[in-house]
Amino acid sequence: MIKRIPTFLLILSWIFAAAQDQEIYFADQPCLTPDGNTLIFTYEGDLWQSALTGGTASRITAMEGQEHHPRVSPDGKWLAFSAGQFGNSDVYIMPLGGGEIRQLTFHDGEDQVENWSWDSQTIYFTSSRYNSVSAYTVSISGGTPARLFENYFNTIHNVAVHPVTGEIFFNETWESRNFLHRQRYKGAYNPDVKSYNPKTGDYKQYTDYEGKDMSVTIDQKGMVYFVSDEHREVYNLYRFEGDKKQRLTNFDTPVYYPFVSADGSKVVFRRNYQIWQYDTRTGKTAKVLLQLFRNQTLTREQDFKAAGNITDFNVAADGKKMAFVSRGELFVSDIKGQFIRQIKTAPDGRVSEVYWLKNNKELIFNQTVGGYQNWFTIAADGSGKARQITSDQANNRLLTMNSERTKAVYLSGREEVRLLDLEDFTEKTLARQELWGIQNDHPEFGPDDRHVIFTANRDFERDIFLLDIENGKVRNLTQTGVSEIMPCWSPDGDYVYFITNRTQPSYPRSMNDAKIYRMALEREEEPFRQQKFDELFTETEKKDSSETKKETDKVEIEMEEDGLMDRLERMGPRFGDQSNIYVWQEGDKTTLLYISDHNEGKNEIWKTELQPFEDAKTEVIKGTTTGSFQVREVKGKHYLLFGGNIYTLNLGQSKVEKIEIKHTFRRELRAEFDQMFAETWANMEENFYDDQFHGVDWAAMRDQYASYLPFVNNRADLRRLLNDMLGELNTSHFGFSSSGDEEEPFYGTRSLSTGLIFADDDPYRVARVIHDGPADRKGKDIRKGDLLVAINGETVDPNKNREAYFAQPSLQSELQLTFQRGDEKTDVLLHPISSSAQRGLLYDEWEDSCQARVDAATDKKVAYVHMKNMGGGSLDNFLEEMVSEWYRRDALILDLRYNTGGNVHDAVLQFLSQRPYLQWKYREGKMTSQPNFTPTAKPIVLLINEQSLSDAEMTAAGFKQLGLGTVIGTEIYRWIIFTSGKGLVDGSFYRLPSWGCYTLDGKDLEKTGVSPDIYVKNTFKDRLEQKDPQLDRAIAEVLRQLKAGGEMGSGK
């Protein structure tokens, strides 16, 4: 049942009216001077300071980009912070009393300041330069940073040093860094407070609560404060009293980024987008009342160009006018795009679709109201106000009119196909089906204006349905276990055209090798040449032209239901993927227009002409490289929209001509941000996989977070607000991303990676050469101990940060390095690679080390295959390894640890599930099993850990259910919902976790995870010492099974 729009818009209006006398919101990441008297924080992308007692704050930085994560040195002299003036975040330092800002790091990874050494000489920061995140130190005097802890998968962050013991406290999970804003997570990848003492080698885990303990901050006496959600599942401030956790606050909304002053007197943190303080002596909390001079720019209008940014259009039936949508605004122009008028619509709405009504004077369009798309009409000349036709708490979309433009069908919400009378604007529901709120096809009237085709889901795949609007009868035309999508009628009503892969389902891996098919509704036969010859001598009676037109426009659709799927014909190219089918008929010639990539993999618009007694003719429409298009036909003329521009299409000459739309319009970001907020919330409400929203009152969350919308100052604030709201769902696969021209930096940095690892204690001396990197090539004689003395002929300064020499505005193709070995110098030419490519090589080295470990321990009797993710590339590698290495060996260790997911679980499990069923051989040859590859005939051990996530969890759950072998490791992440997403008016994007994944007995994997048969955990210290207890246990288990004759499929 569709719900009507609630009072949210009235609430939001009240909020904005009440926000005129504003407090300061979206101040963040606070820190204190050692005496606890002065506060420094981030606001509007700059750093500010004020007295902790409140009052007027002053801006202390004003660099390009965002400055963030400030930290004051324990001696109170220096301020370290991260800043993104060159695109990525680097570490900077400045005298707290004022003076020159100095850049300390120069790598294109994201460097985030975390803390200071207690002697105020060293800054601790984290960076993505080596792996996803690692901890580093850099001296305040400059020089090259040093990585704190080895191993590719030691992802240390939230670093704080104990002043008494020397322990380094840290967290090491995504939940304490990437998804800090995810509330109430419980699972194997929960963050605990841990420490390591570099002097003694002692490793400790201080907490073992199944939720989140994180963000340690320590005063000079060694008192440890941190955040935990153990109380009421809300982040609150805690400290350790001995070995026990002591809760200090009792908030019902979360605490973020705690920081204790060096003297231990005050702790500051963010709560409700404001700065708060906790007095350690009195135990009282209070909000810091800040004042500052703001420069509000969101309400200032900006210019935007329509050209290149048009998202929908429609042509009037008179062929003189068109309407189009750009950045959510509605426009009307002449057919040549010369005379344009913006049609004023609601400023808090986003227009998505527009259509002309029959009188050529009015438009019907959909626009968001409270985030949901609803239908409106308005005069096309801009006079008068819009009239709202529907008021649904559901998305009304994908409207199609009949030939007379008197009726329309559209989709509403997750399940309704509706009919709208375009004369009195009454509506009724025609059908209820499993449509889903995303990934839909346009319903389409048949040429008889009585029958409608649409798609709905059956067992995750789309079928094509035929709906008779007069009697309400619905027929499933296809009824297969694969998807048939994008259906459309032939204008004569004889065929339904659609896209499908007839043998492969589109889920979970999407539709590949998609082809065009047509379904004949009746058993047709080809015309006869003899009849065509006889027609040459047959005189036809002339009829009045108006009568002829009236009669020829009449189409009756008849259908023989038996054998529909037997009458399919494949049309168009035999190779590549096709999509976006459109059919046009003129006389006895049928023209198909569609997207295809059969020409060297390029997506272009193609046409295929079908005509009796002639071979099909296929050719490209010149100048149409695109992945999708819209087409409109009026009075025999065709118009296309693709790439954000409108074109006229000459079908006969297979070419297009752009309609030049030189129009600029204005919008303000304030209203745009408000609309984006509402639309994101509404679409999550409509499409989130759990109708109970993980126990969260989702409407209440909207209202709670909407109360902060008036205080949003910039796009970064909007990102934080929306992601925080989405985080309340305690869901995986969520997130809002947004970038705008106003955030683009003028400068940029690319690090030239050489495939060399240098020594931390001698940063220009080679420690090793990365396998298969740029320096690991024939003729490259670079060895451990070689000293880098020059780069491109420039002598290096050994006291300078080495990375500064390799930081350039763009990635260059060649680099000359000069090394000294003894008394000799050698020049070496390299082709540098990106830092992300080098991170991939370092990951490969870890895989190689695991392979070598298995080979050595099993005398190469056991195959080892690791999958980094569940994407197509990893699947190909898995299959190649299985048909080569596994084929020659006696058992398999399949490693899904650290796997970041994808969608190929079914392909992996199907391969692993193969069992022998026959044998065959040539005379006197060796007996061989069928099929060739039978993994279940040999022992299999599956390795998982707390970082195995998403589709790796599907694979692990399926592996256990099918009894394919033994699972070793830890419980997995609990991060498994299949996900789609939608774009917003400015190109921002949000994810929609829409498809839950369940065991055969109905357990939600997102909540329960998958447990191993044999529990083994690898700790931080194991990794630091290059130990791998999980892999060692897998080796022992598979050898045991081999010795016992193989206990395949036991799952024990």
C-alpha cells in the first residue's frame, strides 16, 4: 500500500525558520593545548582556535582544500595537521604562536595526523601509501617518514603513545576508521583497544567487548580515555581504571574524536556536530559555546550550463517544441533549442521526467516531494503554478502514454503498475507485482492502446508481462529463469522485442552477452514472392486520405499463447552485448535502434534494417559513442538524447546532428543539498532490504538529522551528515559520496613509484626490490644496500624527504635513478608506476609468500589459491589456477582472507562442487574421470577471517552448506547485502543495500555471519613476526586428510 506524504516538509520549514539565530555546528576533530585552556578544531575546511570557555574563535589556517585532524605538541609549541591543498592529504606543521607552515610529507597517499611523541619531536600519522592504512612517524625537522609496523595487513590507526610504558595504543579495523559512523556493529571485525611495546615486544588486547572500543587518547600521566558503545549501544566516553572500563558519560547520541589535554584536566569531543568538554576533576560535561565570523556561500546562486547535462527530454506532438530537464530543473524551447524558458518548479524538488500532454500546451512531469517522485502538471509557457497530481510516499516513475496521449501507465513504489487518465487525472492500480524500486524498465502501451507490456521479477530475474487494461488480465509472456529486459512493441503489434541472455541469469553477475530477440505473438510466415508479383497487376481502390489514415492507425493485437517462446528470433549482431532496443516501422521496412559493443568493445548506437526479401543491414550511427540513449519520434522525425545532449537523427543516412542549446541557468547549493538529503532518505526507505530497518525508527532518524540541515556549510558537512544518518541503520554496503567543482584543487600530486623499498633507518638505501615491479626487469641491476644518490641527474639531499623527489603533478613515463655501490655509480632507467599499482604488487608478494609456505610444507602436493576479491579478474585467476596448479596436485587450500567481495560466488561454488560421475580412456591409455575437474574428489580447506566480507561471505556460507570441505579461521565480517545505488541531481551517489542474503533456514548472514569449523585467529603480533597460524593449521589439516585417505566433503 502506498503511503501519503507526511508532515516532514512542514517540520523542515520550521527547522529553517528556527535556525536564524545560529549556534556553530559542524565544528569537528577538536584538540587542546597542554594546559587544557585553548581549543583548536576544524570548521568549514579550516583550523580555528578559541578559549575552551567559549567565545569568539579565530581562523588560523586558510589553505586550499580541507585542513583537518589538528594536534598540538605536548610542549605546546607546535601544531601538526593534515591538509589537502594538493588534492591528497599531507602532513603540515606550524608554530602555534604563528609563523610559517611547513609541509612534512609529499606522497600522494592520504596522510592523516594522529598524535605526537611526548618529547614533541615526532609526529605519528597514518597513510595509505603502502596498503589500505599504516602508521608512520616523521620528524618535525623533516626527513623521510618511517613505517611503524611491518606486514601488508597490519592496518594500524588511532595511534596514541603511553608516556610511562612506551606502549603504542591502536585500533586496526574498518569499523574504527572507514566506518566510524556505523552505529551498533557487532561482529568479528569489531575494534578493540590494543597496544604494542616496541621496546619489550609485548602485545596486549585491553578490551574484548563484541561491539566497538576505539579512539584512544592519553594524558601525560598515562590515563587512557577512549570511546565505547557498550552502554546502550551508543558511543560514550570511557577510561581505564586499572584493567576495567569505566564509563564517564551517559549520552544518547554518539561521541566522536575524543582528545585529552596533556595535563589531563579536560577531554574534548564532538557530539551532535558541536564541540563538548568533559572535566576530569568534576566529571561534568558541557557544550563549548563557540562564536565565529562565518562566510555563508551556499545560498549564493551559481551558473550551470544545460549543454552536456540534459537528463530527460520530450518533443511536443506538433513537432514545434521540446521540453527537457537539466540538473533537476525544467525547461521548454523551440525544436531547434534557440528560444528557451525555464519553467519554475518547487525549489526543494528535483524534476526527473517530462512529457507533453495532448494539447501541446501543458506538461506532465515528476518531481520529488519529501524525497519521493510525484506527478505534476504545469503550463508549458511558464504561466501559472504546478498542479500536484499524486501525493505518494513512493517513487512514481517511468511514465508512458498511449498513442492519443489520453492515458498513461507508470510504476509506483516497489509493486504497483498504475493507469493515469490524462484528462481528469484520476488514477488506478492495474497490477501488483514484484517490481522493485530500482532497476526497472519502462512499461509500454501496445499500438492498440489496450495492452501494456512491463517487466517484473520472478526469482531475482525479470519476466515480461502483458496487461490488458480493459479486463485487468495479466499474462507472463516469458516465464524463464533468466531475465528478459527492455521490452518494446513493434509498431504493427506483431512482435515484442527485448534483450536477454537466454541461458545465463543476470544475478548475481549481471547480464553478459546480451542479445536482441523478438517474440512473434502469432505464427507468422514470410511473405511470398509470387504474391508480391501478382500485386503489380492488381488495381486498388483509392480512399479518402483521412479515412485511410484512420483505418491504417487501427491495430488489433492478437496472440497465440501456445508456443510463444518457441517463436523467438535473435536479431542484430551475433557478437558483443546489446541493449536499449527501439523499433521503428515505415512501410514494410523495420528499423531497430540499439546500443552494441561488438565493434572493438566500444558502446555505440547501431541500426539494423529488416525488409522482406532482403538481407538484414546493420551499420553504426556515426558519432554516437554512448552507453545509453533516449529516442523520441514525432511526425516521422527522430530525436536522440545521449551524453547529456539532444540530437536530430537521420535514420536514412545513419548520422546525428547536435541541437546546440546555449543556455545557462542558476541554482543555489543550499536548496540542492536539502533536496539531496530528502531523496537519499526516501530511496533508502523504499529500497532497504530489511523492512524493519534493523530495528531503527527510520522516519525519526530523518527528522533528527534533518534538524542539522540548516547548519550545513559546505559539501563536506553534507557528506558527514548523510553518512552519519545512513550509519544509524547498522548496515553494510552503505555510503554517500559527493564532489563538486567548488572542491576541486588547483594543484595535484602523483607519486612516481619505482618498485623499490628503502630502509626506514637509511631512507635512500635500497632494502629490497619488489617482485615484478619496475625495478625487477631484465638488465636492472639494483641490489639491497645500493644508495640512491641522484634522480634525473639531480643530486639528492639525504636529509630531505625522499618522497618529495618523486612527487610530481602527473605520472611521467620515464625516470633515471643513479645508485652508488661502493665507489661505483650506476644510472638506471625505469618506467615508474602509480602508488596504487605498487600497493597491488605488495599484495601480490604476500600471496606469493603464502604460496611458498604451502609449497615448502607440503612438498608441492597441495595447491594454494588466494582470491583478493570476488570480481571477474579474481574469478579468472581462480579458474586458471584450478585447471593448472590444482589439477596437478592432491588437495586445495582456498584462501578468502582479506577478500573484499564482488559477485562471483556461484561460479566459484559450481566449479568446486564438481564430482566425478564416469571414467573414460583411449585404448591402453590412462583412465580419466569425467568431468575433467572434480575438486570434491580431493580434500579442500577454506580459509576465512574477520576481513572476509560481502561475496566472500556468500561463498563461505555456500561452501559449508554444500559440505565441500573444512573451514578454518575466524568468523567473517557480517558485511553481506547485495547492493545497487542511485545518482543525485549533481552527480552525487548513494548506495542502496537492497537484497538480503539468507541461509536455507532463513538466517540473515548480515546478522549472523559464517563461523569456521576450526577456529584459529591471527593477531597483530603474529603478522608482525611473519607468522600465519591460520595457514599453518590449514596445511596441517589438509595433510591429515591426505594421510587419512581424504575426508572430502566432511565439513569437519
